Amino acid sequence: MAKSPHHHHHHVETHFKSPEILRDLVLGMSDGLTVPFALAAGLYGATSSNSLIVTAGIAEIVAGSIAMGLGGYLAAKSEVEHYSSERAREQREVRDIPHVEEKEIYEVFEAYGLDEKTVRPVAEALSKNPEAWVDFMMRFELGLEKPDPRRAFKGGLTIAFAYIAGGSIPLAPYIIFSDVHKSLLYSCGFTLIALLVFGYVKSKFLGTAPLKGALQTLFVGSVAASAAFFIARAIS
């Protein structure tokens, strides 16, 4: 039986919906995994005291999560403020110098290879709707998307908790075992597995080569820890 000409396959687009949440998790987890791991390895190079490594490690995770979380919060906050000030400026320009702004509409579309005749109805429609005109200029002239004003707080918390989660992995063996050498071996094992898994999952979400991402993350973490270990060993 012949298919009806109107039969269409339903096209499903797979775009990751929350890139900001993922970015915050990646930021917190990657630093949380590498910094405390490098610190513990570095302290192992300088001391044989498990309790000292645990105390310093916990202090670092607490300080690091607060610093990273606050940094993320302030960065997102300034993003919102930047968007608001740019929008206010665009609104003034649309109101006070519409002829200049209209010329910019043509320039935006010119970059996509569209001629003046094609663009004219669009420019006329936008000039009749100032808010849509401002939205258009924000997105296509300035390349700015409206940020979620609640994201600053959520983003800061996400980064802080991801940092704590990441940091507890390399530190856990020093808390569990009393033998510092055994702790280091387990810490290396846990962290290297976590770095591989984290790099793989992160790349899968971002749509890049998962194996390559896993190995890159592993490489960065290993280099950081090795550097800290050998510097501490050399100094002590």
C-alpha cells in the first residue's frame, strides 16, 4: 500500500535543555576532584600523618566550595546586571535614534546574505513593535540571551555542592584507613576512576567524543596531583 504524501516522520531534536546546570556541575566537580586530590597527594609527599591530611583536606573543601559557590553566584549576578543595562541602552536607542537602529537591522540580515528588499517588511514590522525590536537587537546585534534572575543563587549552590561531592572522593580513603600509604593508593584509584567516569559523562552530555573527554579529564587531574606531590616532596 502506497504511503500518503502527507505522511511525515516526526523529527525529534535532541538538544540538552539545561546547559547552565551542567556547566555549574562540571565546574564544581572538576575542581572538587582535582584540587583536594592534589592537596592530599602533596601533603602525603610532606607528611605521614593521616589526620593532618584529613583536617587540611576538609578545610580546603569547605573553603573551596564557599569560594567557588560565591564566585559562581557573583558571576551570574553580574550577567543579569549586564543584560539589564544593555537592554535599557537598547530601549533608549530604539526610542531616540530609530533610524540608526533600523539601519542595524539591515546590517544583521546582510551578514546572513539577505538583501534590503527581502528585509524591508521585517524591519517595518519590528519598528511597529518596540519591545520585539529591542529583543531582536539584544539577541542578534549584541548576542545576549536573557538570563534567569534566579539562576545566580541556584548556580552558586550547584557549584558549591558539586565541589563538596567531588572533593569527598579523593579524601574518603584518608578518613576510612589509618595507614597513610594505603590511603594514598585508594585515593589515587578512586579519583582516577571518578575522573574517567566524570569526563565520559560530561562529554556524552556535551555531545563530544566521550572517550577523548574521559582521558583528557584524567590527564588534567593526574598532572595536577603529580605536580603537587613532587613539589611538596622537594620542599620537605
